[in-house]
Amino acid sequence: MAISESRDAAAGRTGFVERHGLFSPEQQEAAREVAERVEELNLRTVRIVWADQHGVPRGKFVSARVFSRALRQGIDFSSATLHMDTGNHLFTPLFAEGGGFGIPEFTGFGDVLLVPDPTTFKELTWVEQTGWVLSDMYFGNGKPVPFSTRSIMRQQLDAAQQLGYDFAAGLEIEFYITKRESTRIGTGDTGTPPAPPEVSVVAHGYQYLSETRLAELNDFLQVLRDNLEGLGLPLRTMEDEWGPGQTEVTFDPLPGMEAADSVVLFRSAVKQICYNNGYHATFMTRPAFPNFFSSGWHLHMSLVNDESGGNSFVGSGNHVLSPTGLSFVAGLLEHAIPMTVFAAPTVTAYKRFKPYSFAPDRVNWAIENRGALIRIQGEPGDPSTHVENRMGEPAANPYLYMAANIAAGLDGIRRELQPPAPAEADPYASDSPKLPAALWEALEALDRDPFFRQAFGDPVVEYVLAMKRSEIGRFLSEVTDWEMREYFEFF
């Protein structure tokens, strides 16, 4: 083999994308355009990013030369990342047959391939001469890796299209900005997980939507705004939320996969831009600081009719929702409890489901009522009518969160389900099933539930259960500050 051929084969597998037919015509055209754009912009590095099972971006930083090859043949990537919980702890018997999940391609812990999706390419705004692109994960035989969550969402988008719909989502995400006191990492500050950074508060909070309090964060919010718009994200609002330094960002509605992809880029950008400016951003639901209020992620959804291009949820006469919209809501309600794992995947998230907290605590729906799990926004005949699921936490994997909503809503449409009567003035007083009080309760509900096993497949559900049980096991093995305060002196 010639040296040039050896170099070409070193990144991925020669002809991999074409041989397995992995690009649509749109992606083929985008690949040509992106290759030219990288050269025109004189980019030196491209980050080939894969959103892992937690929705956290991982990847490889490659030269522009290698990136052009990766568009044709993918790039090798360690499958080890698939076997790690949030603390980077391995939760599967790695060298068991089938990698512990009965999937032959995982035997031996071999590499997988990342194939960049050229339609997601961006030039980063906070790093010089650097591009960024999301990717899909494949085995060497061309099969999609079943635990790659972008692939799971794609299956649900395809299912919607088979029924004549395109999914659209508006994003409303809350997070905290704090001031990082030091970038120094001591020798005892590493580990799995490491000690949290030392931070201070950047704003007083508890003056909801205060215009005058914006002065506390205005200079940095302008930096954040300029970067997010520079990335092409359709920024709509940036708001001073309830807690000290708590911020809410909303985006215009986005179609299908672009909505979930945008969440990955947004969260990564916010964290890195904050770090570069001396701040620390967290999408953790509720940091353990005095007066910090829980953050949520409200997912706004509609289905677009493929033929007419219109919103399929728009009601007529005196009805806010169409029959399609009502059935979609009924599906969300029927599958809400096992869905909680995908919308609220961390231990901390369940501390948010409290009565009269503006977060839901039970399975119900209402029209224009922020206390309900499912809130309907709109009026009869209003083309902007849509469904809002208020269950999610900001740290949720966007592909699993959206895929679970799509699957549940489509099930309601297929079966022509009808929701119960909407909650009236006080959703917290309604006679409705309670949401799980803890992550382990949600896992038990998912384990018993046949629907998501059918929609996502048994291997995916078993994989999520194993991963989350690993995190719960580590959590329950720790002695908490509460236990020390409660028992150490008293007994």
C-alpha cells in the first residue's frame, strides 16, 4: 500500500459512506459545500461531535485535511463512551459476549465510526479557525449503533412522516450562570466525578423579569447573544428568571432533528463561552445553593401536515385543539409516567416536581395553565396553537426527550385516544396520578412499561435502565450532608 493510500485509510474506512448509502441527496450536496467552505474560511480544525447517551457532546478534533476524508469514510471512535454513566463509571461487563447487551458488534470493545452530518456544520464563534459538525455513529458493517440517541429520534421522525406529519419544536430552557472563583484545579480536585468548581452568585434573583436587575448580567448576556446568533441559532428571548443568576432562553420553532441538534450546540456553546469569560453555566436542575430555584425545560410541540403545510393541532369552532391535537395530548398523558425517565433523567430532577412550584407534580393537562403537566397554548383557529410539555429538566438528552414525546403522541393519534377533561383553575388539586417522586420510581415504571420497549426496542430500554441504575447505586451509597445534619449529633 502506498503511503498516500495508507494515510487515506487511517481515518475511517475507505468509501464507507457511499458503500453503505449513508447520505441523502441533501447531505451529499451539503458535503461538497462544506468541504469548499472549510477551505474558503481557512479553518484549521473541525470538531466532529457525537451527542452521547446523556446528550453531552463528545468527539474528535481533526485537521481540515482529515475532515474532508471523514465526510467520505467516517472516523474511528471508541465505543467505550457508550458504556459510561454520568460520572464516567463503566456500567456494563465490557468483555462479555455482545458487550453485556447481546449485540454481537460490541463483543471485544471495538471501535465504531462517526460519520459527520454535513447539514449541521457550523463555524464556531468562540474559537478561531474551528468548525463544528454533529455526527451519527455506525458499526463497521454500516449498521447504526442502536444506543446512539440521534438515531432513536430519527426513527420516531420517520414514524411521524409515515402518518403524514413533520415534527416541530420550540425550545424554552432555563439554566444558571455563576461566577467561577478560580480556574485552578488542585491535585485532590479530580476524580469520577470531580469536585464541583467554587463559584459565587452573579445576580440577586427573586425579582422575576426585572429590567433594572439586568444590569447585573447585561454585559455578559450581550456576549452570549452575539455568539448564539453568530452560530445561526434562532434566538428569540433571553430573560431574567426567578433564582439568582437563573436565565431563560427561548428559540423560534425548529423542524425535526434540527430542534434537538440545536439544544446540543446551545448547551455546549453556553458552557464554553461562560468558561472563557470567567463564569460557570450549569443545566443541573437545582444546584445545592441557598435560594436557588429549580430550572426546567419546557418543550413546545406541533405536527405539520405534510400535504397542506399547516399546523395539525389548530382547532375549529369552539375547540382550541383539533382531534389530532387531542389524540396527541392523550398519548402524552397515557405514557407520561414511564416517559419521565427520558424527560427527567437525573436524581436531582425529581426535587422539582412540587405542588405550586410552576413545575408539574401530576399527570394532567389544561389550557393556558402553567400548573399542568401538558399546557395548551392558543385559541380556536390560531395557527400558532401548540402543546407544551413542562416535565423536562434542562439536562435531558434532547433526542430521547423529543423521541419519547413523538412516540407517545403518535400512539395517541394511531389509536384515536381521547384525553380526560382538562384541569380547571388548580391543576395541583386535580384527581390525577402523581408523577414519580424519585428517579428509581420512574425507572421501575419504565421497566414495567411495554410501550417504550416496543417503540424504542428492548435493548435500548434495558440499556437506559442499566445506566441509570448505576448512577442511583452510586448515589445511594454516599452519606449526604442531610444525613450528617440529621443524625451525627443527635444519635
